[in-house]
Amino acid sequence: MDDARAPAKKATPNPSTSAAAATATATTTASTATTIPNASASASGLLPAPSTTAGGGNNDAHGPLPLRHGHELPFVAPSSYLRPKSAPRAMPDKTAGPLDKEQMQGLRDIREFLKVRTSYDVLPLSFRLVVLDNDLLIKKSLNILIQNGIVSAPLWDSHNSTFAGLLTSTDYINVIQYYCQFPDQLNQVDQFRLCNLRDIEKAIGVVPLETVSVHPMRPLYEACRRMLKTRARRIPLIDTDDETGRQTVVSVITQYRILKFIAVNNEQHTMLLKKPVGELGLGTYTNMATATMNSSVLDVIHLMVKHNISAVPVVDEDYKLLNVFEAVDVIPCIRGGAYDELSATVGDALSNRAEDFAGIYTCGEDDRLDSIFDTIRKSRVHRLIVVDDDSRLKGIISLSDILKYVLLYGEEDDSIRS
């Protein structure tokens, strides 16, 4: 297929469209994947401070390297992104106004909802659960995840009939680190089984993640608190068989699934969250690690490990957002044990994404939290990239940031405890 070089369209209303019409069509536009402008610009070299950037190749004498098909991906903004930008606000005083009171009331109502609903309530009427035996070869587990279109799976110890943890993209990144530290042991890496993952962590000096689970009938609020405490993005639901006394893996719920459950069932409460994300300080805006399309996959993996993050924005030489490389993008890169192909560029890796990839979701600092929940209600969102009017990177809002704010903001004791 030919390279996509045509200028991209931006998710903003026609200038001639009235404010009322823009508001009326906002919902439809926000749920439609639209490419940001200049997405076809090539990126190379190191980006200036303050961000940490994975090194990319230099442009040659013939000009910027062309982007291959798949490098330009759709960006979707919350509906409020289409609203006209408001004038700069004066510094608010310490007195709580009506907006602050509404915001706190909405948060309290959502917390009460989470305390009376169970983790089991989050599960859809019909779902698929893939459980992997702990004795399975790691390289075979890669193929299973890819074939089933999933990025994680519970592990099962068939010898003891017990839950053995959760396989995620972090485990594959640990395997990659092991290969980088012990390149002469590639044959041994190919023979590693899922039960060896903890040994790999010890060998590379990684602190093992705490294995947490929750009973499906416990309050959903409890599951959320455990996820925040351990920085887990998903948590297994483990039950016990009444007759045999053995554990049973019911399902796995994610932060996205929980936030979508809140958004679908609490619209009357989320609509009270009218403060802009910038004013709330929601997300990360400093010391962001970034990469270019020419950065190697291995360089980006090192950034993820160094900064303990799961996604790295991909920008061009003008710091305009082109894409995001996520931890789950590592999985197809090492399919079949192809660890020596990690020198490939980020652009090449992103072109291997599934055809139905939803795109990257963006917002502005003036977007309100209620519009973020509206986007989560309608679309599959894993994070939001904060950009300015020129699509330049400003920050990142993770689902953990949103969940932590919803659960802990305004609490007298906002420490994460189980």
C-alpha cells in the first residue's frame, strides 16, 4: 500500500459552524477516529529538554524519511475538546464555590456507588476467559495472546490447583531485559516457561509485583483500592469452590472496565465533575519520556523500565504528537522469540497493530472531567494524551490518575491502603 502522505484532518468543527451546532454534534465527532494534522511529518534525533527522549536516526541528505502506512493513526478527543476555548481564568480563592461543592458531591456519590456494588457486577453478561498453565513455554504464550487478541491472562498452577498470578506485558519486558543482560543465553530464553518468570525477575534485579486478587462478591471499592496500592491495572477475581475448597478463576477486571462501569451507571454523578483536568492537576506534565518514529523499540523499552511507565508518546521534531508506543506493543515485536528484531524502529512496530486499533485519545487542559467520562462511556480508552491547540504534547493522563482522583480526592486520609 502507498505511503500515507496527505495532510491529516483535525477533530475540530468547521469555523463556520455555530457554537450550538458544535455542541450538538460533539458526541458524534468525539467517537469518530480523526487524524491530527502533520501526522505524516517524520521525526528524528533527540528532542530538547525537559523530556527524556529515545534516540532516533538522523535525516539524510534527501530530507525527512517518509512515514510508512500505519504510522499515522487516528486521534480522538473528548467531546468538550470541540468547545471554544475559554478566556484565561483568574487564580481561584480558597473559598469553595458552587462548582467545588458539585464536584465533591459527585465524587462522594460515585464512592458510595462503588461501596454497594461488587466486582462481579462489572463483568459483562458474556465474556471469554483464557487461563494459561504455568508450565507453558513463554514463547508459546505469546502466540496464544496474539491469536486471542488479548494482552494478559491469569496463570494456573496445575500441580497444586491454585491461582499462580497474572501474565502481562511487563513479564515480557522482563524477559527482554534478561536477554539484553545475558545475550549469550538466547537458547535458554527460548526454553523458559511461565513458572520461570519469578526467577527472571530475580536474575535482573527487579522487585516482583505483588500478586493481588479479590473475591468477586467483595465491594468494588475494595478492588479499586487494592489496584491503586499495588499500581496494578487489572485484578483477578478469585473464588473458592464450596465442595472441593479449591480456587477458581472467575475473571479479570481492568481499570478501564471499572471506569466504564462508573461512566455507564453514574452519568447523573459524573456530569457534576465539571472542573478542567488542568485545574485538577490530573496527570503528568513534567519529565515525560518521549520517542521518535526512528527510535528503536529497544530504546523505548529501556525508557519504560527506567521511568516505570507503560506508554511513551511518539513526537516529531516540533514536539507534535504522532502516536504512542504502549507496553502491549512489545508483544507482537517478540513473537516467535524474535528478540534480535528489537532494533527495529518504533514506526515499524506500530505498523503491526491490528486493523481495528481505535487510535490515540487526546484532550486539552481545559477539558472537563465529565467529558472524559463521556468519552470512556462510548469508547475504549486506555489513557489520554494532553495536547495544545497545535497538537504539541503537554502531558499524559492515565486511567490510574482518574481512578485515584475519584477514590481519594478530598479524603482526610488519602493514603493507599488495602
